[in-house]
Amino acid sequence: MATLGKYEYTNSLKADGHRRILFPSEVSGKYQSLKKIVHPLMILNFLILPFLYVGEDRLILFDIQHRSFFLFGFSFNAQDIYLIFFLVTGVAFSLFFITALVGRIFCGWACPQTVFLEGIYRRVERWIEGSQAAFFKRHTQKDKLYYRNLIIKSLAYVLISAILAHFIVLYFVQLNVYYEMWTVDVSTHPVVFGWIVFLTLLLTFNYGWFREQLCLIICPYGRLQSVLTDDDSLVIGYDPMRGEPRGKAKDQNRGDCIDCGRCVQVCPTGIDIRNGLQMECIGCANCIDACDEIMDKVGQSKGLIRYDSYNGLVHQPKRILRPRIFVYAVLLVIGAIVSTTMVSKRTNFEANMLRSQGSPYTFSQSDIQNQFEIHLFNKDRFERTYVIIPQPTESVVFTIPIAKITIPKLGDQRIPVFVSMPKEKYRQSFPIEVLVRDEGSQEEIVAKSTFLGPR
Ligand code: SF4
Ligand code: SF4
């Protein structure tokens, strides 16, 4: 069993490998005050985004049922799924860049796991349980009050999770679908209802019990931290040159750390920041406020634990601009240029010429016939009208029953196309083309296929 001063642990694991349930103490200070503004803003943002519109369309909507996606005024459908690659790489490069500069600032200040846990669930827990010390005592003794509080807390968690689950689902369904589900009958949209139930259970489990384990076991970002940061990245750290040797307040030859343990008590992942930068540190800044409070009390200057780079913490020269930052910035810029180009070059519709099922060709008395379908996708946010124009090929006759069609936004249609030619003119298969023009924008796409006949 690792023994660190008076602590017999270094994180949320016991020496025997079992989970140690954490009871992080409350703390106050400048970063906590800032969090009281930032976290509610993040939560408010999450709650109102599903109700914001650009024109007639939602600002953000991933309508899986209709395979339609709306992002900040752009609309996409299933045909644009390849663009996800650029979105994911863009987010990854941004995270690389931000992490190299300011470490895990995202985890402590903007990650939904931290924001909802600290901003909602932990607050509710403290209202019900009182101080963490009292809660810890009850948890150990398992008295009557413990079980009563457990029931009240669990009900509160389920209620909060149900509310959050409804809002999460709103990012994936049209609002009218959601309203219909509740005003007409839940059975009109059983899948949506099923997701709400599933998410309610998942969120209750996660925020009620699993908590910091998600950051420690499941989220890959913390593990990437060691490769993304360097000695000049901004992290939360302990100044060992100032703090060591730690000792009791009355000790004469001690450093600034009085080994009070407050920084460990307030840590939501249960680590001791004095052991250096650790994968478990989510950058929440609780330990900074806790230590500053102690430093105030013992009349020493604040900042024994602080936002600083490793070089800063060991009193070495610091650099902001360094090769890693340039590399990540260049990757970010290249990624942004490529993504913007791909989105801007994207046509507002797609047209594919597909051979109809069944025999590839048929005969009439004098002709060979091929049957196709033009599969037209309107990827725009508006209704569009398309004109279908066959491209002349010698001896070939096109018959297109619907040569002009209007398709609603993000809709698709299949239009039959019959192609024939006299038997005696046919020698071998050859390409055929149909031009599809968007009447509004005059954008054109040539849909191609092959005319087939007997060898
Ligand atoms: S070490 Fe400090 S910043 Fe890191 S998770 Fe613990 S309390 Fe938060
Ligand atoms: S809170 Fe500060 S003084 Fe107390 S143990 Fe942590 S680093 Fe040392």
C-alpha cells in the first residue's frame, strides 16, 4: 500500500484494487466563484440550443430518423456523411492545439461530465447530505438517516437525469415529433421514448454513482494528455521548490506546504497534486483554491498550487511559442482550409443513374431497351426544382416520363428513365448520360451509366 504522508492512497482506487468512494470537500475561492458563472452558462447553453433556429431550420439538429443534419445554417444529409471525417479531425486538431497550450482546461471548465456533476448533481447531494464530513460519517455508519437520504437523493438524481435526457433527445428529433409524443400518445414515437428512458438510467448511473470513474477509465483524453503536453503547457501543479520539505505549521525548517491535506480532500478524483502531473487530474482548480485558503490562514503568499507550466513550477525559463505549438497550429489551419473547401464545393443536390432491378436489357420487336432510375437528393434547406435533360447519343432514344420535378428540402425521389435503340445498330455496350440541372441555382450534375445489350 502506497503511503504518502498521512494518505494511504493516491487516487480513487484502494490498495486491493476496489473503488474508493470519494467525498470531495466543499471549497471556496476565486476559481469556484468563476465556476459559479461558467458552469451555469454552459448548462443554460445546453438547454436553449435545441430551441434556436436559423430561418426555418434548427441551429443544431441531428435528425437521425430522416437522416438530415442542421449545423449553424448548413444542412447535410446521409450523402454527406464523409464530412464527419473532417469534423472529427478538426475537433481533434483543435483539442491538440488547446491542450498543448493550456492543458486540460476543457475537462475542468467545459466538459459535460464536470459541468453537470459539479454544477448540478454534487450541489443537490450537498443540499441533501450537508457537509461532506457528515456524509462520510453516515456512509461509514450506514445509519437510518443514510438510507433515507439515499432514497431522496436517488429520486432527485432520476428526476434531474430525466430532464437532461429530454433535452439531449431534442438534439436528435424535430420539436414537433417531441411535442406529438407527449400531446398525442407516447406510442406514436416509441423509439424516442425508449431513448429518453435509456438516457435517464444512463445519466443516473453516471452522475449518481460512476462519476470520476468515467474520466479515469473511459475517457481517452486524459491518457493522451502526456503526449499532447510538454514542459511549457499550462497545467495545474504544485511548486515543490517552494513547498518542500513539507511539515507541520510549527516546524522551523519546513517549506511552505504544511501538509494539511486540504488539496487532497477537495480533489474530485482523489489525487494528491503534490505527486506531480497525473493522468487523473481533470484541471478543476479545486486544489488551487483550497491551498490558497490555507496559505492565507498561515500568512504565506498564495500560489503554492497554481496554474503554471512544469518549467514555471520548477522555476525554469518558460516559453509560449515552441515547435509543438506551430505544428498543431499548422495542422489546425490546414484542416480548417480543407474542411471549408469540402463544404463549399459540396453540391446542393446529388443525382445518380441506377440500373433498375431485373434483367439488364429487354427486347421489343425492333429495339433493345434498358431501364434506369435517376436517384435525386435535394441536400438544400429549401424546396428545389430540377430539370432532367438526356444527352444525345447516336441512335439512342430516351423516354423520361417526369422531366421536371420539385423536391422538398432534404428529400429524395427516384425518376424512371427508359432508353432504347434499334437492334441492328447495337454493337457493344456504351456510356450514356443524363444532365440534371437545378433550376434555381443552375448547378448541373451529369449522371452516367452504361447501355447494355446482347454480346
Ligand atoms: S489535482 Fe487539483 S485540479 Fe486536479 S483534479 Fe484534483 S483538485 Fe482538480
Ligand atoms: S493544501 Fe497546500 S499546504 Fe495543504 S497539503 Fe496541499 S499543498 Fe500543502
